[in-house]
Amino acid sequence: MKTTCAAFFTFFVSFFILAGAGMAADVSKGIHVGNAGAFTGDAAAPCMEIFNSSQIAVDEWNAKGGIQGVKIEHVMGDDAMDPAQAVNVAHKFAADSRMFGVIGPPMSHTAQATLKIYGSNDMACITTAASKPELTEQGYRHFFRVNARNDAHGPNCARFIVEELGAKKVAILNEKVAYTVNLASQTIKGLKELGVTDILQDTIVGGAKDYSAVMTKVKTYDPDVLFFMATAAPDHAIAVRQMKEFGIDAHYFATEGGRDKKDFIEASEGAAEGAYIYHFSPDIYAIPEAKGYIEQYEKQYGSISGFGPPAYEAMNILLEAIDRAAQDGDITRKEVIDELHKVKDYKGILGFPVTFDEKGDLAGGATYFFKVVDDDFKQVGIMSGM
């Protein structure tokens, strides 16, 4: 009997949460927006930049009166880059009846782990970085991106490696999480289509403090380019130092997580000079419309890498959708999703108009390429998306 009652209670609570997702709420009771990401651990720096940039957008909205005169509360959900913790965050956000949208998750493996939870609760999610294509190929309507997918980034990275760096031999070291596995597959496919078939593939462990064993293999292989596919910047700092220490005469090419001055450039102790990196976000300092955001961010939080600007954009897009959904004083999560599907040619600070296609993907996304020059990232190229 106790087992039956417990099962009934679990069903009742689950039903209540799911039903609540579709019920209209009184806006005056409060507006919450979540932010899911790895705010502790090796990826804390870029994820805090995402949160802080989102907070600037929330503060600006609140300074103008919030939504329908109600102040917006910005809630942090730390997943520490762990899918199990990401699931806990998703359940917490879904159970909050005042929560009407989430920025994130920014990583493909945590986004994949939480996709069904957010989707079944009609919780709008706008990721600023998760790029695994399958995230928007599973029939969910709630998931949106302001970044290009790996099936754009991979081929674009292949083109840059071949056309700009002149590579004939490429070593690809892969952390083997959802994002890097997919990116490796897409890049290798692109390299082969461009005639490069001499490719060394091996795996790495994210968070390792020593990559000597795999660097020994790379040294023997003698590539033109070492594409190091790690999620977090500290791993790139270690890898590029050890590449230099081993005397490997190759271009170091980093994934987007390496775009961090402190944890990559400074931590590399000079070894990162001349390294290349691809990213989903452009050089924000070259965009006039971003001046106000830049000034506010630097005043409150310090220097900007590339992770914050898309988050500021995403939060503004989310809040506009919530505001439109709340015009009659009542709001449902489904209404917010419907409003996001109407986003077309939104002009913000990224230098290009944001339009979501029918899957929630960014229409016409691009890949941006940077080179480390004098302790900074200099944009050296851009290639269009799919």
C-alpha cells in the first residue's frame, strides 16, 4: 500500500508540474528567467561571462520597469558541466511556476541531457554555444540557438585549416564529449572532401594536467596543424605549452572554449602566441552597436572574451518574447515559445540580424577565426554557415 501511495504521489506531482506548464499565470505574481551553465569548475570563466552579460540585460529591463511593471528575477543554475547536475537544474527550473525561459545550457552534452525535461515542460531555452546539430533535429519546439551548429563549424574549420593554413597533415585530439565528438566528425568529413586524408585521431581527457603521452604521438606524426578539441580553456593552455615543449612544429588550433585571455593566453605563459582558434561569436569591439554593452560589462565585471555578447543578445530576445506573451496580464510558457518562433531579423549587438528557423536554429550563422597576437585575440577570418 505504501508503494502504491508513493507511486501515486510521484505521478500526481509530475502531472501537476506538466499541467502547470500550460496553465496561464498572473504576471503580477513574478517573472523568473533561468541561466543554466557551468558556473563552477574549469568552464566557470566563460559561463560567468554568459551569466553576467545576461544580468546586464535583465538590469536594463528592470530599470525600464521590467515586464508589465513587474521586476524580473534572474536565477542561476550551476551544473558544473555535469549532465546529472544539469538534470537537477532543469527539474528545479521546471518546478518554478514563475519561470518562463532559460538561457542555456551552453554545452552540447548538458543540453542533450536536459532536452526532454525542458521540452516536456514547455520551457523555452536559448543556448548561446551548444552546437551539436542533433539538438534541434529531435522535434522539440522549445530549443533555440544564437550560434551556428557543428555542421557549419566543422566544414568551416576544415576550410580554414586547408585554405588559410595550408595543411596537408592534421592531428585531431578529441575530448570525447558530445560537442567535441560531433565537431571532430564534421571536421574530418570536411577535410576529406577537401582532399586531406592524412589525419591522426586520438583522444584526450578533459581536466587532465598532463598531455605528454598523446603529445609524444603527435611529435612522431609531425602534423602541419594540431586541432586540440577540448571544452575548457585551461586544457588548451596546458596543451599549447606542452606542444612547444615537445618541439612540435605545427599550428595550434583551438576550439571555442580556448577564447579566454586569462585561462588560455596568460596561463600558457607565452606559448599561445600565434595560435589559432575558431569561435561562434565575432569580435564585439568592431561592432558599433555593442558600445553600450561593452562599457557596462567592463565597468561591472572586467574584460570580455567572446562568450558574453551572445548571452546579452539571447536574454534580450527572451525578455522581448516574454513581454509580448504577457501583454494581457497572463502568460504561459507555451506563449513564450510561440513568440520566439516569430523572431525575425532581430537587430542587437552581434552585427547581424537574428532569425530563428522552424527548428529554432540561427538562420545564416557563421564561424569566426582568431589568432593570438600580443596577448589578445585578433579576428582574422569569417566563414558562412550552412
